[in-house]
Amino acid sequence: MNAAYSTDGQYIHPSILNADFLALGAELEKIGTADSVHVDVMDNHFVPNLTFGASMVEQIVRRSAIPVDAHLMIEDADREAPVFAEAGASSVTFHLEAAAAPIRLARELRRKNAQVGVALRPATPVEPLLDVIGEFDMLLIMTVEPGFGGQSFLETMLPKIRRARRAISAANLEVSIQVDGGVSRETIERCAAAGANVFVAGSAIYRAQNAADEISALRELASAHRAH
Ligand code: DX5
Ligand code: ZN
């Protein structure tokens, strides 16, 4: 199983939420130079939108040249998330708001060979999580309300990223920080400078003339403003 990321690198994860679902094979080929493909799983309950299930994730895993980073925006993560690790996602991220026993779930996902991410909606504070953050490979700080692509970046999340990065470094832990929502050439530098190292970009990449060029432009901007 490919590792999706490690904490000392910087990674660009295109989100296929705004791709052409009827041409998904070709849409995956466009982003072959990225580090992982970010797949947004939505159940129409945790968020008001419906996308892919585990069988679709399994097909994407089979078709994709790069690892699959599954972002689960679903209720009852404790019961549903392990299925996505079994589907072959290299990394499985569930929302803290949707998990009854996040530590038990993280351990179960790791046993199923997935890297584990824990995600926070913008209004969920990061502080209660910091004591147990070492249980996870990645912290996803949402920079929009989850549910849809193409929304504008919430600047107010930058201090949250900074506080999380400071706490993770102070504890000498290896935990990546992912940002998701409104990440583009205009916002990626500030995310990197605040301490994020995994960058999800949906519309910025799929609405660009050339996805590969956009991926390298984002990568350069992130590494020029790397915080650690
Ligand atoms: C939103 C999703 C994102 C979305 C990002 O709920 O989690 O991954 O695709 O799209 P952009 O980059 O357009 O904000
Ligand atoms: Zn996402």
C-alpha cells in the first residue's frame, strides 16, 4: 500500500468533486503528476450533497496511478469508515463531529493499512483534539463548510492552522495538516506559511486550462512558503 503522505513533505491532492463524473477515467489521467487524488464521499446527511460510495472508491483505486485520499463527509463514521480502508484508499479521513469513538476508529483504520485523517468543520475547535492528535497521521482543517466545491476560502481558519502546527511541533509529533476548500494560487501560500503541508484543490485544478501546470504552480508556491 502506498503511503499517501508523510509529515516532512508537501503534497498536492486534487479533488475530483468538480471533475466530469461521466469521464472520470480521463479526469484522473489529467492529475497523474499530483501526490494523491482526493475523493469526497458525501452521504446527503452529514452534508447536503451526495457523491460516491465505497464501490466507486474501489474503482477509482484500481484506475488511479496515484494513491487515493478519501474524505468522508458521512454520518456514523465508526461503522462506515472501515469499509473505505477495505476499498483500498491509502488514506481515510473522517469527521470528528461524526465519530463516537475517534481513537478506536483511528486504530481500526490503521490495522486495515490506511493512513488516518481526522477532519474538523470550520466551527469545530481544534484544542480538544490536541491531546490525542498523535493517534492520527493527518489533521484536516476545513477552510470552507464541507459539502460543495467552489466556495471561498475562510481566512479565519489561518490562526487555527497555526495553533495546531505549533502544538504538533511542540509535542514532537509527525502529523500532517491538510487544508481543503478554496485553496488556489491566491490562498495556498498563506496556508503553507501557517503550517499546512497537504493541500486539496478542486476547482483551482479542474477549472484550469492545464491541470498539470496548475499542480506544479501550486506546488512551487507551497514550497516557497513552507513553514517547517
Ligand atoms: C468540500 C470538499 C472539497 C472540495 C474543494 O466539501 O471537501 O474537497 O472539492 O473544492 P474547492 O477546491 O473548489 O474549494
Ligand atoms: Zn474534501
